[in-house]
Amino acid sequence: MRDPNCIFCKIVAGEIPSKKIYEDETTIAFLDIYPANPGHTLVVAKDHFSTILGIPEDNLYNLSKVLKKVASSIRESMNAEGLNILQFNGSVAGQTIPHLHFHLIPRSKDDGLGFAWPHRQLPEEEMEATRKKLAEKMGYRG
Ligand code: 5GP
Ligand code: ZN
């Protein structure tokens, strides 16, 4: 499965170059062309799934093993004190390339990247209504 207009499909096929650090049957990892920090790596499903909703569980399981392996390589090889793993689904969520990928970004205390995630407090009734809606969809009756 590939999309002829997709830049990551072209990277997977070797039609455009990339700085690969790993590859297996279903997953590939290469350096982000515009790294947030040195070592910023993209772990990418080889088949063209636009978001996490499309990937078969087996492929995702394999990809998650690669994520862990790349995470520990980054930690040791780049002397990272910490690591962000980010994954965006849909342009509204910040996804610019609609081919499933995870960002791994090595972090250190003084890298200046920071991280700000605005938190808000919601009314208890809204929290509980949300929990019920999601739990029901999950088939959870705990
Ligand atoms: P997202 O879709 O999660 O917003 O991010 C896509 C990421 O792909 C960006 O961080 C961008 O720098 C990276 N990127 C875009 N084009 C290329 C490319 O041709 N090669 C590589 N290695 N990375 C790319
Ligand atoms: Zn693609």
C-alpha cells in the first residue's frame, strides 16, 4: 500500500534519500530533515496509513518495539537526559505529512525547547459524562 504523492512513501521506496538508522519488514526510522534537536528521529510505518487509526495491530506492535529500541539508542548515543515521543493525527492536530509516523526528540535541560501544554479544569459532571461515553465505547464496565 502506497500513495504515489506521499513523500514518506517515496522515502520508503528509496526514491528520495533519507538518513536511515533502521529498517525492517514493516517499519523504518530516519532522521527528521528539520530536527528540533540533533538526533530527532521519525519512526514510520512502511505502508501508507494516514493516521494511527488505519494501522493493523501487528504492524503497530512491531513499530512500538522499534520505538523502544530507537528511544534507548537515542538516550545512549546522544546522551539525552530525556526524550519526547510525539505523534500527530490529522492536520487539526498538527500533522503535516499524512503518513503515520512518530517523532522521537532527544531532550536536555538547556536545549531551550521547553514544553507548554495548557491545562484546564472541567466540571465534574462533564468529566464523568466524558468518562462514561469513552468507557462504553471501550466496552469497559469496571
Ligand atoms: P508532522 O507531520 O508530524 O507534523 O511532521 C512531519 C515531519 O517530517 C516534520 O518534522 C518535517 O521536518 C519532516 N519532514 C518533512 N519532509 C521530510 C523529508 O523529505 N525528509 C525527512 N527526513 N523528513 C521530512
Ligand atoms: Zn505514504
